[in-house]
Amino acid sequence: MNVLDKGFVRLVDVMGSDLSVVNAARISFGRESDSMNDKDRKLLRYLWDHQHTSPFRHATLQFHTKAPLFVLRQWMKHQVGCAWNEISGRYVKFNPEFYVPSTWREQHQSNKQGSQGEIADSKSADILYESNMKCAVEDYYELLAMGVCKEQARMVLPLSLYSECYWTASLQAVLHFLKLREDEHSQKEIRDYAHSVRVITEKHFPESLKVEQHS
């Protein structure tokens, strides 16, 4: 799924299903289900509501994502049950791509970490931002031309630079990510990515997504 102006979320691999979660729980009683039924759905709800979440770790998803650095730095705070590997500016020379917002939001009046509405002079903000991005790219390439190593030259590139990652996470970790990053207090840009993760995950774990939504 495409996200923002140049980003995406792509499912690489998946292991398990809602039934995997159910059977991981039912093994405690030496039982197993062949297909999902109403009792299994109730069990999923019970497990999640009472924080018996270990069965949700028996299913995993692997995503390939392209996102601005400031989004990834929030996303990478989710470490439990997750594995991360990111493209490295130490090894490759970046072909810099930057996130260009469609609107410039103003600071929220009561939420110090949030935003609201749109500023009055978006055009001036566009000009200032694009000028800064152009200078960053020019300086990056100039440092490389001067012989500066890639791992240092990259320091001039801003947080709006797009990067790419592989994110592998247990189903429990994905559900926890969605609970926090789809919340209205999260930054809009990471909420957009969380929505894409939800849409993709729901195709493979529809029943598990239902219990998370109602928690």
C-alpha cells in the first residue's frame, strides 16, 4: 500500500493465522481446532481482554516499509517481539528522497506534542522547506566529492529523508503497535502507516484484529 507521497508498506511474508493463536492456547488442554468457530472467536476475545497474549506470539508478519526517518524513529520504539533491519547510509550512497507534506499544520493549543488545522501561509513554508532540502542534498554530494566517508556525509541529511526497512513482528507486537499508533494522539504521518499495516494484517488475521479493535 502506498503511504504519504513516496512511501509504502508491503507484506513480505506471514506465518500462521487466527487458528494458530487459538490452537496455541488450546494446547494447554490437549485440544485443537480444525477451523474457526464461535467458541474460538470467544476464546480470542477472552485471551486479549485478560492479557493472556502469549498465544498471539505464535503468528508473525514481515513487512517491507519505506518511510521518512522521523516516522521510523517513532516506529522503532516498538522493539518487544520485533526485529528491524534498515538500509544503511554507511554502506550505500543515498539517492535522497524527502517527504513533502501536502499541508503544514499548526501547533496544537493544548497538546504540546500534537498539531491541528493548517497554518495561514503554507506557500512560504513550502518555499523554505524545499530550499532547505535542496541545500541538504547539495551539501551531501559535495561532502562525498571532497572524499568524506558515507557514514559522516549522511549527517547533513534531515529527518524527512525516506529510508527502507524490514520489520518482522509477532501478531501480538503488531496489535500493540496498532493500538498505540492509530490513537488520535499519535502523529498523523505514523497513523497513516499504521492504517496500512492494519489493512494488510486484517486480510490474514481478521478475527484477531476484531478483538484488538474492541479492546
